[in-house]
Amino acid sequence: MNKDARIYVAGHSGLVGSALMRQLTGYEQVITRSFNELDLRCQTQTGDFFASEKPEYVFLSAAKVGGVAATMKQPAAFLMENLQIQCNVIDSAFRHEVKKLLFIASAVVYPKHSEQPINEDALLTGALEPTNEGYALAKMTGLKLCMYYNRQYGTDYTTLVPCSMYGYNDNFDLETSPFMPALIRKFYEAKKNNQDHVTIWGTGKPCRELLFADDFADACMFIMQNNVGGGYFNVGAGSDNSIAEMAEMVKKIAGYEGAVVYDTSKPDGMMRRVLDSSKIRALGWQPKTSLEEGIAGTYRWYAQHKGQTT
């Protein structure tokens, strides 16, 4: 992927997309479009865009994403909109002879009761976690679609399956956000408004592996710059923590001294999800950012960019 290559980042303003944009600093022809300029759910718009812009490399990070509350409330939307985006972009890439495409899936594609840590062979071996099944089915389909295009047409499409991610430009909307940006916003506001407690969904016992989005973007660049032969790769940090442990980290970073209350009437979701990332690590990629460092940096980013408006 040369510095003058035509590179399209789908979803450039989101958590992963903005991290990719930072990785692509110095590349001369990075192509982006906002949602208002290009609705990737529309097959005609997507095809016309590829015909006119002729990207050589595609990072497919555009997606409808959200936390447990959102995926439970809108399963049809999470399935349909992500299927539309993925099918339109992947097929347009094929029809307009894109050299290489990287699709970003999610660890929710693996069965709820997978042996931990989860390796790539666990795909399609059991039932999915019900709270985000619609989103998971869409991501699984995108992964398989890339593999099928490679098999049938000889394309070079690779999928990365990240663990839960967080970082700058995350979704901090408490109605739809994943748990880490929600924790950051809750503790920030509790500190700012002198609240006596912070309420967190569930028991706090589920364990999650968290990866800083800029580290994941680095993995994306690693894959695009090396010949890995398609397929799919897990990308994780290598260790996990309970929601309660991570809440205490954010509480300490925020300097908050109130109580933490767990609403056990709310669902926990999958109790543990850790990825076996040995396959990509064997190729030479490693994450660089510790959990504490990443959370602290994201908290500072939120305070500077979002905190004054909440």
C-alpha cells in the first residue's frame, strides 16, 4: 500500500475509522465521505461512489454499533443496516476491482459458550449471545462473504475480529453506547455534578478484554501492508478484567469519591469473552497501549471534547 494509493476509509469519523485516519497521516489520497454525502445502505449510491472514486484499498469500518441496551431494543435495525452496508461495499469493491479490502467484524460472532480464550475455529460451533444476536449475525455474514468472494473470485479480502474496543471519538450516548464509554461519561458527570453514586448495569462480574482503538488501527495497517492470504484473525489485548474492576479504574482516573451501585435487574450479557490472538501475533503484531493508559487518555479526550456539552 504505497503512499500515493487511493484508500477509502468507510466510517472514517467513528471510533475505529478516526483511529485509522490517524494511522494514515502522510498518505496522499485518502478518500472519505460523511453519512450525509454517501449512504452505504443504498446500493446505487455505493456503486456510483466506487465507479467515480476507484479506490484501490478499502477499510470497511462503517457499521451501526451500540451497547447491550441498543442491540436488545433494535435487533432488526442492527441486522438489516449492517447487512446492507457490508453487502454493498464488499460487492462494489469486487465489481470495481479493489486490490485489497479489510472488513472489521466483532467478537460477538463467536458462540456464547465458547471455550476461553476463543480461537478462530469457534465460529459457527454454537448459539450466539441473545442480547446482541442481530448485530452478531450481520458481522458473521460479512466475514463469510469476504471468504466466499476470495474463494469464488480470487479476491484479497481479510477480516479482523476485535475484542471490545474503546478510545477517542467513541459513542458516549448513554442510551446506545458500549460499556466503557458509558462508564467514562457516568463518572465524569458524577464528579462534575457532585453526585453521591454511579449506577452500572448488571452485577459487575462479567469479564471483558478491551483494546485501545489506536492499537486496533495499527493492526489494520499491519494486515493491509502484509500478504496474509485473506481469512480472518482475532485481535485482542491478551488479558481481561471484570466490569467492576474497570469501573474502579475509571473512578480512580476521574477522582470520584462517591459510591458505585450495580443494578442487578439489568442483563450482564456474556459472562466472559477473551480472544486467542496468537494467530496474528505469530505474524509479528503486538498491542502497545496498557488498559490504564488507554482509559486515562480516553477520559482526558472526553473531558476536553465532550464533557463541556453534557
